[in-house]
Amino acid sequence: MSEHAPRYSAEKAMEMLLEGNREYLRTGLHSTEIGEDIRLHTATKGQFPYAVIITCSDSRVLPTAIFNAGIGELFVIRSAGNIVDGCALGSVEYAIEHLGCRLVVVLGHTHCGAIKSTLEGPQEGPIAHHRGDPRTHQGERHPRRGVRGQRQQLHIETRERTPEEG
């Protein structure tokens, strides 16, 4: 059962992301409020993100800036190369089930060192564990979680819940 009722449909959340990105591109600035008042408000009232963003840990990727979003507006999950393991998947499920998010975006970027290391890197160790072309990986399919296997390709379909589903 959701702690927060969905505030926005997936379509509305996508419109908000695109509008925020247009504003960022137009001004080159991240112009949302990050002062003491909003920090205190979210600390006491909680977060109400309208979208989940799965993105790379690369320090050059700033989802809140490029979507001109403020504190508590995006639920950002970061992992080198956008690898979605069990922990990251659990975070996505938490944002959907408990925070009411209806949109999940996987945000890639150019010149990703993690992807390059995976494709060209060592034959052993943690990076080698994820080696291969995820576009051709056909792991075991789970009806709720998408593709499962050594390398995961996340595919989450967006749909509104019926009242019976909670």
C-alpha cells in the first residue's frame, strides 16, 4: 500500500521533466529553491518525488540540474553504468510503492567510463561480472520486475493503477 498517493500521472511527470529541461537549456541555470525553508519542509513533511531517475554515478551527470528540479522532486538512483542490481531495483520499487512515483526514467550519458570499462575491461572481477552486450541478454523473465539475470536490462512499463490495486 502506498504511503503517498500518486500526485502526477506518468505523462504529467514526463511533461514536468521536459519543461524543466527546456528551462535549463534556455537559461543554463538550475534555478529551483534549495534554501533552509525547503530543506526544513521536506525534513518534516517528507519527500514527494514525481519521477524516478536511474542514472550513472558519473559526477558530471546532474539529474536535478538538467531537469531543473528541486529538493524532494526527483528520486535519483545512481550506479556506475546504470547497472540495476537488487538494491537499485528495490529502490525503484520503494519509490513506486511508497512514494507514489509513476514515471521511471533511465538516464544515460555519452562517454561513460563504466560502460567502456565493462566492454573493454578486465576478464575477472566485479566489472567482468557485468560484461557483455545487455541488448542481447535474455535472462529469466519476472512478471513484475522485467528481465532478471547476471546482467539486467531494466524495462518498466508505466501504467496507472486501478482503485482495486491500491
